[in-house]
Amino acid sequence: MKIKITGQKGSKEVDIYSKEGYELISELCLKTACQHRIMYEPTWLGIPIIQFPNDIVMMQELIWKVRPDIIIETGVAHGGSAILYASILELIGKGKVIGIDIEIRKYNRLAINSHPLSKRIHLIEGSSIDTNIVERVKSMIKKDERVLATFDSNHSYQHVLSEMELYSALVSDDSYMVVMDGAQGLVWDIPDGKKEWKDDNPLIAIKEFLKCHPEWEEDSYYTRLGVTSSPKGFLKRVNES
Ligand SMILES: C[S@@+](CC[C@H](N)C(=O)[O-])C[C@H]1O[C@@H](n2cnc3c(N)ncnc32)[C@H](O)[C@@H]1O
């Protein structure tokens, strides 16, 4: 079976069962899923999580593999992703999520704090790129603790690049930074997209960061399911040798 794609560069037919076909359909799925705001549908253990199911599964795999002591999360919103990370840490039997958000709304804070997993979550209100906040986070990490970071706050290029520069030094060897919502750069042209996303998105920050940081590399294993809001977003700290 083939589909005909007509874009700015003309038309072409693609076999839907080929690798290219799967990648293309995943990208189309991403666009229509974003238009229908499907990432706002899931909940995790009762709390709304703003993620696609594929990304939820991938974060579960990543946390189970890295077994971090600390997960730094920028962008908490309702708290579903913090509860997801905390739930995996609970099964591992150790670890804490440090969740930073510029505005933690009263009812979100109440829901997180009254959740059975709240003991594994420490909330900090403030901007993730405020150096005082970064210092606070740093002070909460003990020597030799394994640290993983996820960035899901303000998705502008400059903000994401600052987050990467500020928090990358805290992430352990063989651990990861997950830069979320690079998909913004792929869905700027959907009916409810924003033209400015085309040239202002996390994908550009990732590219810029990797140019200057050879100790980091993209791990495409965690985006292998196709539809993801974090294309090229799973970055591993590798040994410099
Ligand atoms: C996409 S939501 C986070 C979704 C959440 N991680 C989840 O998966 O359910 C983005 C959040 O980032 C927060 N935010 C925006 N700018 C920020 C900043 N400068 N520092 C920290 N958080 C910020 C917003 O308040 C919002 O709650």
C-alpha cells in the first residue's frame, strides 16, 4: 500500500510498510495528534500528564535502566510526569524527583503533595534558569548520586539552551538529559501551530548544544517508537576519550 504525499517540494508516493513509510506516517501522526491535543489526554496514577503514551513508555525504560538517585524535572504542570518518574523510582526502591516550575498552582501542589508518591517528589517554584534555583538544586544533590534531567518547561530555543548549559554539568556519566517538545519544530505548520515555532524550538537548541559539547550524544534508541514529542531529545553523557 502506498500513500501519496504532497508537500512544498512536490509529490511523492511512499510504501507505508517501508522504514520511510513508517517514519512519514509517524510524523503525520504527530502532527494530527498535536492538532487534537492528544498529549493532554493521559493521566498517570490519577494525575494529568502532558505526554504521548510512547514517551511515557520510553521514560519508564530510561529510568529503569539508569536507576538515578535524582531526577531533575523542569516544567511540572499538573505533576503527572513527576508522579510517573517517582513511581518508577519507588519500584527501584530509591530516588527523588526535584520538580521545578515557574508557577505551581495551588490545586496542582495539593494533588501532588497528597499523592502516595509525594515522598519521592520535592517541588521548587521559580524559573528553571534562575541561577539561585540552579544552586538550590545543586545543594540537594549529594556526591556520587546518579542524576538524570528532563527539560519540559519553556520550549523556546534560548530557554532550552540555557537549561542544557546550566544543568548538564549536574548529570552523571552514562546518564541522560531528555529535552522534550522538540516536536514543536515539526508541527509549526498544523492548523493550531505557530509560525514562530519553525525557527524557535528545542531542536535548534539541541543542535547548537551538541556542536559545542562532544561529551554528549543523541541516543535514538529512545525515540524508536516513531511518534514522540522529543525527537533527537534523548542525550547521553558519554566518556570523553
Ligand atoms: C508542558 S508543561 C509541563 C508538563 C509536564 N512535564 C508533564 O509532562 O505533565 C510546561 C510547564 O513549564 C512551566 N514553565 C514555563 N516556563 C518556565 C520556566 N521558566 N521555569 C520553570 N517552569 C516553567 C509552566 O508553568 C508549565 O507548567
